Amino acid sequence: MPEPNYPVELTPPEIEPYRAGNTGIEYVTSFDSGQPGPHVLVTALTHGNEICGAIALDRLLRAELRPRRGRLTLAFDNVAAYHSFDHRIPTSSRFVDEDFNRLWSPATLDGPRQSVELARARALRPVVDSADFLLDIHSMQHATAPLMLAGTLDRSVALARQIGIPELIMCDAGHAAGPRMRDYGGFGDPAAVKTALLIEAGQHWERRVAEVATDVMLRFLMAVGTLSRGDAAPLGGPDFDAHPAQRIIHVTEAVTITGDRFEFVQDFRGLEILPQKGTLIGRDDGREIRTPYDDCVLIMPSRRFVRGQTAVRLGRYVG
Ligand SMILES: [Zn+2]
């Protein structure tokens, strides 16, 4: 399968000025309005090569905006991986030891294992524990439409609708390899009130992904009452005033790689709709992977074929 080559159109911002922060945790900065209101957390660089989130946070920090109510915390997550970013081999800096976004269960965080990412997750955990709202900013391997990952809870979908962009909202339960930060603790608990979203803003290195990430972040901060429209508008990009008719994709399953040799039968990029149930999409050590129903949507097909990881998610449009 030929590897698509996406040019790196973005410049990773210098985040050293944010190292000290003001929370006692490196690269975490928090502003308290002094007014009652929620603790709102925006995170970037959960994957070290997904630089659009760092650009969005850098823009927000440079603008010196402060929360209108409650608290606003801005965190650069996997800084160690980000610092290994090399635009000649841009895919290699996703993580150092393991995926930071598969560690978010008490069993793993409290467990005995050590890694660069576990150390960072443990350091950030009190911030995540105390947040009422989370937006975690990501980007994708392939150039497809942006996706808001709302998990499985109605309140997260409602917030995604209130934000109003992007057009596509995806509801999924995550990965067999381990829970994401957006699913951790109260964020994934039907009985809690904490609400988390994860934005996949577009292809990692296209210019537009930074605009999408920034606009979604601003609309999120307006939706939760942290910023006024007047605060946010000067930083807004092309989608800041967009009001697309939003559509929801329900993910029914994640295809987890079980063998040593996984391959797709076509060069899928994501959001393809395969009309016929039973269509062959790939082979896992020769085992055929076929679509389980008509009009099956392929979501974020991976280019990293590692046993235990997600190869692709399957879903369908609902409403
Ligand atoms: Zn990511």
C-alpha cells in the first residue's frame, strides 16, 4: 500500500515559555477568574506529533485571555514526545514509550509500571481529576473531515451540539488497548456530571488543522461560559461563525489487530461508506475483516499496524 505523503505545513511552536507554568506541574498553566464556575481544561500534545493543539494553546496564551468565570487550565501533555518532533520524520514523535492516551484507568495509573508517558499522566492526573470540562485536541493521519469524539454519553453529545462545529460528531467507546483521557473517571461515568470531548481537527500537518483546532477550542470555551464571544472572536478563523448541520456517527466496533500481519485491501483514508454488508476491508493474519452491515462508515483507518491496537473503527450515520 503506498504511503500518502502529507507535507508539514505547520511550524511547531516554541513551548519553552510555558514550561514553568503556575501550577507546580510543568507546562500546565491555570487561571482563576475569582468567580464561581466550572474548572475547564484544554489539553494539547496528548500525542506529541499532533502539533495543531500546541498552536491553538499558544495562540490562546499569547492573547492573554482570562476566564470570565470559574477556572481555565491549559496543559501541554506529552511534551517529551513533542520535543522529539522532527519534520523530516514527523510520524515518529507520537509518543516516547507508549501511547499517553491509553493509560487512563486507575488500575494503570496506580499500577507499578513505569514509562515516560505514565510519569506524565500521573503528574497531570490531579488536574484531570479536578476538571469539570475537558477538550483534548488531536489530529489524524489522513486528510479527512474533522471529527468531534463525544464518547458514549448524551451529555457529551449535547455539548458537541452546543459548540456547533465540526459537522461530524462521532460516538465511540474507545480502544481495546486502554482508556483515553476523555473516558477517564467522571468523564466516562453516566452518573457523573463531568463532560469531555476530543477533537480530531484534520490531518496532522495541514495548515487548516490549526485553524480548525483553534475555532473548536474557542467555541468550546464559549459554550462552557469561560470566554465571551467578544473575547474569542479576534482569534477566530474560517469556521468560527460556521453553523453546519451536524451529523452523528455511532461507532459499533473497533477492529483490534490480533495478528502480526494486518493489511487493508484498499487505500482507505477514512469516512468511506461501504454500501454492502460483508464487503472485505482487510485481513488480519489472513483472517478476513468484513463490514457487519450496509452503509458501514470506516473511521480513522490506521497506518500503524501493531497487535493490540485499533486498525479502524466501524460505524454508521444516525440522524
Ligand atoms: Zn491523537
